[in-house]
Amino acid sequence: MHGALGNPSETRRKVSRRRLLLGSVALILAFLALDIGSGAAALSWQQVLHALSHPQETSATAHFIVWELRLPQALMAIVVGAS
């Protein structure tokens, strides 16, 4: 018996799965940021972050590019990739 700690190999497996899940989520978020930040229209990272955090205070062009074009496409890519 291994007592209250359970099977050591099972514990290692759970830790490995947790690390894999956290790493995958971090990778997806990094690719999401890259996808939203890049495109044909030249927007700086500051403009993109400002458009995401303060959509009412952003120029109409930056708001449209980020909220109507890049973000929906990036989120759809995640959904399609997950299916």
C-alpha cells in the first residue's frame, strides 16, 4: 500500500496531464495573440491592446479591424481546430 498519497505513477501521470493542458492553453493563447496582432492592416500592438481593452475609445478603423475581422477569425480558428 502507498497510503493516502495513492500510486506514485498515477500521481506523475496526473501532473503530466496537467502540465500538458496548461502548456496547450498557453500555446493557444500565444497563437491567438499573434493572430489578432498580425494582418494586412498595420496596427501596432498598443493599438490592438487598446482596441481590446477600451473598444469605445478606439478609432473606428482599429475597432473594426480587431473586433469585426481579426478576433472572430482567430476564435473561429480555435473552435475549428478543437473539433
